[in-house]
Amino acid sequence: MKCSTPLFLLAPLALAALSLPTFLGPPASAATQIVEGGLDESMQTLQAGMKGLDKALGKSEIGKALELVSGMQKAAHEAKHGIPEKAATVTDAAEKAKFMSGYRLKLIELERGLLDVEAALIEGKVEDAQKALDTKVKPVKKSGHDAYKD
Ligand code: HEM
């Protein structure tokens, strides 16, 4: 069917549609806005997850362990987009950039370790999951805290 509406009447509508995102809310970058501090909640989730995982793996509770590791992955992702309080003490711009990329890479290391735990669990290999937790997750807590925690 042919549209009989003159083109000049449709143009304002098209323009309004183009500007819709402005009305719908902030751009995606603002949604992942970086907040200094505010890591405590993610860190508490990681802490509880690590304790729970040790227990669940000890009892070969794969479903429970998978649930916990997913929560830890989410917490690690959120922490990765935050700023540790210690960053405020680094004043030189180049040093601060180095500090922040190191921090982010450390959390990527943690995410990789958590993915290894998950992969082992999916394959039903509880021993491998425990090994990944002990060698790839727990040590990252220590090295992360040594470098980035006040
Ligand atoms: C499984 C691994 C980890 C666990 C269980 C863990 C646990 C915790 C806990 C319990 C706290 C104290 C939170 C509070 O005071 O309420 C904390 C704080 C903190 N953690 Fe972790 N953490 C882990 C990994 C990491 C990593 C990899 C980094 C850095 C790359 C990191 C950086 C920090 C920082 C910077 C703070 C202080 C909060 C701030 O400065 O805003 N953590 N963590």
C-alpha cells in the first residue's frame, strides 16, 4: 500500500524519533559510571562466596557451587568498574592511570580464575574446581589487596 502522507509532514516525526534516546535516559556510558569507593558490597559478596564455595565443594554440591561462583563473577565484574579508595592517594596523572589499569587487570585475573572454577564444575570435576579456587582465586585476593587496598 502506498503512503499518501506528504513527506514534509513525516520529516518532523523522523527527527523526533532520532532524538528519542535523549528522552529515554542517560547514555550507556553513564549507566556504568565509575564511583570512587563503593567496593565494599562486591567484596563482601566475594568473601561470602569464597567461604561458601569451599564448603559446597567439600560436599560435592555442584549446583550450589555454580550458584556461588556466578554471584562471585558478577561481584568481580562490578568491582572492576569501581575505584579503590587508595586511588585518591595517587596524585600524579600518569601514576594514577597505571594504578587503575593494574587494578582492572588484577580483577580480570580474578574473573579468569572464577571462570576456570565454573568450567570445572560444569564438567563435574569437583577436584579441579577446588584446585582452581585454591591456586587461581585465593592468591589473587592477597595480591589484589597488597597492591590496591589501603
Ligand atoms: C576472592 C577474592 C577477594 C575477596 C574474597 C575479597 C574480599 C574483600 C573484603 C572482605 C574486603 C573488605 C570489605 C569491607 O570492608 O566491607 C575487601 C576490600 C577491598 N578489596 Fe577485596 N577481595 C577479593 C579480591 C580483590 C581483588 C582482586 C582486588 C583488587 C584488584 C581487591 C581490592 C580490594 C580493595 C581496594 C578493598 C578496599 C575497598 C576500597 O578501597 O574501596 N579485592 N576485599
